[in-house]
Amino acid sequence: MKKKAEWPRRLRSYDWFGGTGKNAIMHRSWMKNQGLPADTFDGRPIIGICNTWSELTPCNAHLRDLAERVKRGVYEAGGFPVEFPVFSVGESTLRPTAMMFRNLAAMDVEEAIRGNPVDGVVLLGGCDKTTPSLLMGAASVDIPVILVSGGPMLNGKWRGKDVGSGTAVWQFSEMVKSGEMSLEEFMDAEQGMARSAGSCMTMGTASTMASMAEALGMTLPGNAAIPAVDARRRVISQLSGRRIVDMVKEDLKPSDILTKEAFENAIRVNGAVGGSTNAVLHLLALAGRIGVDLSLDDWDRLGREVPTIVNLQPSGKHLMEEFYYAGGLPVVIKAVGEMGLLHKDAITVTGESIWDGVKDVVNYNDDVILPREKALTQSGGIAVLRGNLAPKGAVLKPSAASPHLMQHKGRAVVFESIEDYHARINRDDLDIDENCIMVLKYCGPKGYPGMAEVGNMGLPPKVLKKGITDMIRISDARMSGTAYGTVILHTAPEAADGGPLALVQNGDMISVDVPARTIQLEISDEEMAKRRAAWVSPVKPLAGGYGGLYVKTVMQADTGADLDFLVGARGSEIPNNRDSH
């Protein structure tokens, strides 16, 4: 365990508020226009509450209430809370795709923390990209932080059945195309899919990233699964407010917690919960910010031996309410530890080991959190495929895929863009059957831009009407964590960066062998070189604004799609002797 720092000591905020000089007086006096007594600035920890609340981010629209609960905890522990907003990356509404703005949000978080007089920070997130952007930005500054998630919605309900947000949309839309469901029924189901505050109640990206934050040790135990409207979500918010004050006194920072062992724990927990493929991108980016050497190979190596034991949609049948009532993520972490797959000594925000927080928990429903012998798949995790079609890797989620497609050779049906896909997928004359492999180009970080969640292409109606529900799909895009199917994603390098995916033509044969971790375009090296010489990118790069900066500096999916200039600058401070006053 890390040795606790001496207390009391001079804190970071003293550089703004301490002493009798002109600058300190001005800083204090301006803050006092909010009605603050003089002893607010007596050296007690000043705690920032970094809030991604926004009414345009429905998952996070309740975070104002949680911020008030955090403040109570901070006051109780002897700190002074100050709430501030940062850019909220709304998954359901932001165009062209929220992933394009994850890095912008992380920049906002980083500079808001770095430039303001706070000694520690409580991060309030929930929606898919808000959690990684908060962690990435905070890791770059490296002062004490703790994360509180907004929590999942209550289970969706429709005509006496549980329906999962996101997952039900993919399922029902395919049923409409196949004729199994009427459009009127589809519209009727809409209101019941999202019936309370919170994020998706499936094991989509929001719940996955809440789970990753907990497995990394950046939250209090049990944070990931508490429903947004459960009173216990308010309790953990208040307790987190108390805890951050002690973390400041102990000087317990992200760099103490986010070690290689912590990332390995998170990767294995991701396999156990059947987590989203998006976690690959976010953890790779976070590791780059904190200076941990993490790669796609680590994801494949560590995930192979982990069974998927959480029976939640989209891989299984239950939803997040049942997961929490069964014991939540601590039960899963304990199970991973009992399999001998957990670094039990990894430190968490509690100041104790991750094992200390889970060793005594109980599984209250073994149909939700399964015993190992009844796992959804014995090799969960994320499969990383390589070959001449993806020399830097592509990913697939085995727990959400079809076993009969794990080894398959098929004829490529190519869509040159997402617009091309939409224009042709429903046509009766589309030359496609269930043995084909659907290929989508130019939807990666630079190509879309932003790497949109379009990789789980809906199947053509002519195939769905035959009762076929899955085909292999390959792209440089992402897919929602709520989605399912034999979908190969994040193909790197992407098509817009000249990757081999750009060279695939209709009729090419593609071989996929997931057990062997290979993906191969079956053309000769000579033919590949000929096509490459003739290739001209159809993507027009963005020129101005954040979009132009993003396209120029975004890295590829195999390293997390962060901006290249943001990696490796952890802990840097702007000199405060440049105060202009």
C-alpha cells in the first residue's frame, strides 16, 4: 500500500488563496461574492465537482441532484466543494458521433482541473463517453480524483416483458424488416424502453465503463450497478464526497491506482461481464494518458481465459437491475479473484486493496451471475484478429457472436460508405445471401469522422425473411455496447488512412478464423499492391475548427484513437507565477 502523506500540509489551492498578497486577496474576494465565510480558505481541501450534467445528455440529466449529495459528503469531511461544468458528450444526440468529441471533452476536463484551484475532484459521469473522458482528463493532471456514475435506468417494460434499451432497438428493427413485428408495435414499444433517469440498463458501453472504472479502482465498491433512481445511488455519491477529502489528505492520485495490474484486472472483468468492445478504445486511451504500456495484445491475451459469467443483455437475458440485486460488480470481481485471475493487491480509491473491498460479498442470484461451469462462454473477453485485412488488428466480442460463424469463409459484399449501405441494403436486387460477409468502409476515426457506431449493420430483408439473424460484418467502425452479432470492428489501419480495408472489392473471398485469431483477404500480394497503387481516398478531410484538429491528430483504433499530442504529458502544470493580476 502507498504510504499516506503527512497531514496537515500546504495544498495546491494555497497557491491561489493563501497568504496576504494582492493576488490571494483578489482570488478570495471574488469567491466571497457567493457568500462564503473567511474560514473557507483556512487551508482545508477544496474539492471540485466535475459535472457532465446536461439535458442534451439524457443519461446524465439527473447528475445535478447527485452533485448536491457529493457536496454534503465533502462538507461532512471538512472540505469545501465547488461544482463546475465540463463538455457533456451525449451519446444519443450528438452528431456526427459522440466518439469524435470524447477527446475534446477530455481536454476540457484536463484544463478545467489544471487551471483551477482544486485539491481533489469528484468526477460525475454516466453516458458512454463521459466516463472515459473524465478519467482521461483527470489522469493527465494527476491530482486525487474519485468517480461517481449516474447509474443505469430501471428495466425497460413493454407488454409484460423486460426490454433492454439499445438492444431492443436493434432486435425490434430487424423484426420489422423481416415482418415479425408491425411498425405500430415498434412505435408502441418506444415509450417503455427508457422509463427513468439513467444510462442504458443493458451491459452497453455506459454500464461497461462504469464497471471498468470500478475494476480499475477509481470508484467506491458497488458503484457500477446501482440504478440511477435507487436511493443508494445518492448514498454512494455522499460517501464519495467524504472519501475524496481523505484522498487529498493522503495524496492518493490516479497514478497510484491506474497501474498495469489495475488495467489487467479491468480487462479480465470486462470479459467476465461481457462488456462492450468500446472499452478497448477507452482503456487504451486512458493507459496512454497515465503512461501505462497497454496494447491490443494484452486484451486478447488476458481475455482468452476469462469466462463470461454475467447473464445480461446483449450477451445474455437479464438487465442491470437484476445485476445489482444479485450483488453487482463486487461479486464478479470476487469470482475473477477466485479463478486466480485478479491482481488482488491492486490499490483502489479506498486506500485499500481491491480484494479487501470484495472478499466478503455474496452472490444472491446465480442465474444472473453464473457459476463458471455455466458461463455464457468459457472464453469471453475480446478477440483480436490480425491478417492482411487488419495488420494492426480488429476486434470481435465472442460472447455476443454466433458460434457457427467463428470459422467462416465468404464472398465480400462491399459498401463504400454508410450512405452506400443505406441506399442498397433493402433492395431486392442486392446480390447477397447468408454466407456472404458484409464489408463497410470509411467509418473509422478519420473516415466518418469520429468512428461512428455503425459497424453492426442491419441485415438485408431478403436474408432476414429466411429466418437468418446473423452474418459476419467487417468494418473500421464501432458498434454500440448494446448491440450483438458476429461483428468485426475497429479494423486498423482504417480505410481512410489507406488500410487494406479500402482495397476490398465485391466478390473477394474473406476468411475469418476466430480461434486462430486471423482475418484474411484472399487475394495475392501482387493484386493487393496493384489495388493500392490505384487507390485514391474518397474522404475529404475537414479543414477548420476542432474537426480539422481531430482529423489531423487522431491516432488509430489500435492505440485508442486519442489525439497524438495529448499522450504522455501527465502531471504537467501551467506555472502559476504568470498570474496576470
